[in-house]
Amino acid sequence: MRLFAAISLPAGVIEGLSREQARLAGFGAAFRLVEPSGLHITLCFIGDVDMQEVEVIEQGIRAVVADETPFILALTEGGSFPRNDDARVVWMGVDGELRRLSTLQNLIANEIRSVGYRIDPRPFSPHVTLGRVSRNASRSERYSIAESAGGLSCYGLKAFEVRSVDLMESLLGDHRATYSTVAQIPLTSTG
């Protein structure tokens, strides 16, 4: 199974993201939107895992987040990776208690490394992927998509509380991935 650790988003946030995604629908075959059910904040991509190791990973994540309490995040404005005529991914930025988010991500990444998995060495950049640019998109289409991504905004959406980390499975299909929750790992309640 292909696994990753993520933060799931509340329904109201997903609705707001879907409205912003609709602004990108006019790019046709040059751009593939992520299904609303697949919108999340990835903390750590783990990769292919044997079924026997899933419980080890889940228990490891439970142990390292045991003392972490819920915290607040909000979504900001859109953008693309990279930000020019080579855009490949369109995303929505994340704000709020970013230090807490980075600590959580670092704890999980270090735990995954400790059980023998390679983690992407690039710095953590919290975001929600809204869609991906087709490999066949022209440079002008990529530029137009990047320009449109820069005009997206979720500043009007209500901030939300992160109460858990989800261990997710990524199932690759013909044209897109679908995700299912393997385990939901709650953060410690302050009450």
C-alpha cells in the first residue's frame, strides 16, 4: 500500500476550496482538479509499505504525537509550483499556528525515517493541492494556469482546529489518485 500522513479538512473548508477550484475548470485537458474528497494537507509521504508494517507505522505516529494538542490553521491564497510558465501543481496556502504544524510534521517525518523509510528531503511547505497541470500542457497554458492560481483566495473561510492526523492510503487510478483513511490518530485533548 502507498501511505502518507495528512491532515483532513472540515466540510466547510472543502466547500470553500471547491468554489476556488471551479475558477480553474476552464483549462480543460491541460489541468486536472483534485476531487473534493481528496483535499488535505500532506505531512509526510511514506510510499510503498508492506501490510505487516502498517501497524508499526501507525503505532509510531501515535507515540510521537501523544503529547501534541489540537491547534488552529486557516487557508490563505493560491499559487503554483513552480510559479512561472512551468507550473505543475496548483495549491492553496496554509496559515495559523504554523510552528505547531511544523513540529507535528517533523515528529512524524523523523518517526517514519526511524523505521527505515526515505522521506523527501525538501523543506516542508504546508499547502493543499488543488490540481495538477497535464504533462501535455503548453508553456502558455502553464503560464495561464499559474496566473489564475495566484488569484485564488480562501481568506474568507473560517479557521479550523486540527484534532487528528490521518494515515492515508493512496490508490493510483488511470487518471488520478483516490485516498482512503487507514487510521485516524487523535491529538491529545486539552480537556
